Amino acid sequence: MRMKALMALLALWTAVAAAEISPQGIIVNPSPGKLSVKVWVDRDPAKRGDAVYRVGDPIQIYVSVTEEAYVYLFDVKADGEVQQFFPNSYDQQNRLRAGEVRRLPPPGAGYRFTVDGPAGRDTILAIAVKQPISARALGDLARGEISVRGLRALSEALSIAVRPLATTAWATDSVSFRVVDETPRSSLWVRSSPSGAQVFLDGVYRGRTPLDLRLAPGRYNLELRLEGYKTYQVVIRLTEGRTVRVNARLTPLLSELRVETSVRARVFLDGYELGWTQGGTLVKEVEPGRRWLVVLAPGYAPYVQRIDLEAGQSTVIWARLVPVRPGMDMGH
């Protein structure tokens, strides 16, 4: 299992040494009691806060409790992303005995935790409670997911979750470490005409053109999307230290015009002839917009209509041609 959030938890608790998490006054640690919890990482058993992990490094987390309790572990990344990673779908048994030291992942586990970006200071928060936390308060704990982001949202959720409990029935602890990203980088320079196109890399939205990105070397599927234009797709390969430039000229989406008549007739759009209806039908791809449609057939009055053609859409016009009686003014 790749635990994406396991290296950014520093951002959440820089002030946790005082046993509170809240710039907004929400206290997570209760008054001291018999129940306490301790969390640390393999490179900092003394919890000095000086551990350093590089992106891609494996990491092990240790947690212990003084009394039997249910333990939940949260990862808060340097950019504020929050992930509840224990219990998880591989390891749902989060009840610890008094004095037990639990290593995560445990020996022989079928998964591992790997440090991921972004670079910065991460914090891991442990909360121990004498009864399970409400899944409704924190999200779907069975799947290892929570629906909050950042310190404020997480502290509020925890506050709600433990509010019904006595202050001696829960406890928290945290540990922080520094994440270093030494991944080799390449530059991607994306422009489009017209500009303002959405940029997707491997299906993930990255911004709008013009856009400059620093990325790890590798192969990417680049996609540009702009309303009214065909999707631009290309496979790019980035090599370390090199810049790849993409300057895409987007192709406007055309509109399909279908004109149907009861007799063979000539079709004009904004004065330009499109052709004759063959078998009573003419189908053409044309520029979208508000246009003038004129249909002419010998012995019939001209059919004139203002039409709106939308990009990527099909418009069907039934041109009802009216026969001209002898002496009738046809408008020529």
C-alpha cells in the first residue's frame, strides 16, 4: 500500500508541543489522566523532531498506550492535505492493550508506508480513545478515508468526535519530521492558441495555458481542453534537466448542418453555396455561429432563415419550399 499522506504531517502540528492543536482555540488534548498515547517514527525514537525522510523512503510508525484504547493515526501533509491512515483496509484492528507497542506496518504485513511529497515539515497525530470514534464524525474509517482538509477542519472534526467523552477517556500525541524531495526534475512549457485551455497530465488537471511545470522525468499523456475546440492530445517524454515545449494550435469544433427539402435545391450559408440537396438532403460541417440560410429551387420561392449553429452539435433544418404560381413575385 502506498501511503501518500505519510510525510507531510509537520504542517499540522508545529505548536503541538504544548499539547494543543488549535490556532482557533479547539483543544484536542484533555487534562492529564491515566490514559496517554505516544507516537514516534523509526528515525526518531526519542521524538526530537529532527528526523529526515526523502520522498520514496519507507517509514515505520510506532504507537503505544498506557491503558487499553482504540488508536487512530492521521497524516497532515505540508500542503494541508489530511489522511487518516490507521486503521486502514489492510489493518483494521486498532484496539491496543495497556503497555502494548504497535509497529505500523506490522511485521509480515502485505503493505508498507512510503514517504511522499510535497517537501516540508510533516506531522503525525495519534488519538487514543476508550471507545471507537464515530465514523460519521471523521468519515469512512473502515476504508481509511476522512473528509477534512487542513488543521482547522481536522481539529474541529476531532473536537466533535470526542465531545461526548470524559476528558480522561481520550488522549493525543504527535510527532513531526522533515521531508526532502530530491527527485530529478524536468520542465514542461505548455502554450495554446487560443490560450486558456485546461491542461491535464495523465488525467489530472494541472492548470490553464500558458502553464509552466516542474515534473519528474517520465512519459506523460498531455491533454488540452477548451470549450468550442477539439481536445488536443499528445504523449510527451521528459528527461532530466531538459525542457519540453508544447505549443498547440487548437482546432475549432465544427457544427453539422443538415438541410432537408422536398425537391432538389441549392443551399447557401451567408451567401456561400454549400451544394445541392441530393435525395432531398444536404449534410455539411460548417463554422458555428449565427448564420443566414438560403435554399433555392427552380419554380419555388426562396427559403430564408436565420439559424444558430453550435460547436460540436448537429442542426437539422426542414426547408419547406413553396411553389411559385405564375406571375408571383419571387423576390429576385
